Amino acid sequence: MGVTWQYPETIDELTERLKKDTRLVGGGTGLLRNVPKEGVLADLWRLELDYVRIDGGVASIGGTASYATVASA
């Protein structure tokens, strides 16, 4: 079967794909340690989740926020 990459562009599209046993990929670090040989992977980079928002003392960190984004918040 091999690995199939998907690139959802909306949260709704991602939600539908997750119903079909899709694994999330927000960066490549995890893949370096555990390289899948088969399955469906959804790349999160097109979803604009590279953010840190602080509201009322509560921080929300997006799924693809880099260390640099978090450090500069």
C-alpha cells in the first residue's frame, strides 16, 4: 500500500479525513523517529496553525507552531 499524503486546506476537510484512520503530521520531527511504511498522513501546514494567542492569561498554541513562534510570544 505505501504512504499516502493528504493536504487538507480547512478544518472541516481535516475532520472528515480523520474519520478514515488518518494520522496527523504537524512537522517532521516525529517522522524521523517513527517512519511509517504505510497509511494515510495529513499534513497540517496549509491550515495556518502556526500561532500563539494569549487571552486573559491563557495561551492557545496552534498545532504547527514552531519553537521560534512560541518563544517570541
